[in-house]
Amino acid sequence: MKMRFFLFAFNLCVALQSHARTVYPTPHDVFVDAIEHGHAEGELQGEVAQRFTQQFHSHSPLLARATVIKRYRQTGCARLAIVLTQQEVDTPEGQTDAVLKIQLNYCNDGAPPVSLD
């Protein structure tokens, strides 16, 4: 009986951890994580998330996804495809997601690349 409970508790912990979302305090943190690992995905908090909440009157988390689409010769620099999603936004037609898709040339130090080579 104790072994079954242990296995149940262990599996529950694993399942909860696998659904845990990375939290990023700033967009810079998302971008750097993507540059370092090829992609990054999680919840964006802080000033940008507050602005989305104010603009779209939604209290759902602001989800951020960044993916490297090109690496530059300059170390720590890449072109990123970025998607910000605010869920459960009320519109006259009902609830929907507000989605912002952009591409950005970015370096780990927060500056743009010196060259696009």
C-alpha cells in the first residue's frame, strides 16, 4: 500500500513539473534564453505583461515564444521570431486571443547586431 501511494505521489509530481511554465520577468530574458537554446517559451511578466493586461482587459497570463530563425556571425546574436499571446480577450464577437507576431534582430547584450552577416 505504501509503495502504491509513493508511486502515485511521484507520478503526480512529475506530471505537475512537466506542465510548469517558465516565467520571464522581461522580454530580454525570453530573447536571451532563445538565443542560447534555439527557442524559449513561457509566461512573460512585468511591465510588458501589465500593458497587455491594460490594453486587452484580460487577466490571463501573457504567453511568450521566441525562436531563432537565423544566427549571425557576431557571437550571441540572432534573428528571432517572437509571438506574444494574451488569452481570453473580450471582443464584441466574444472571447479570443490577442496575438502579436514580430521578428527582431537581437543580441544577448540587448543591442542589435553590428552586421547581419
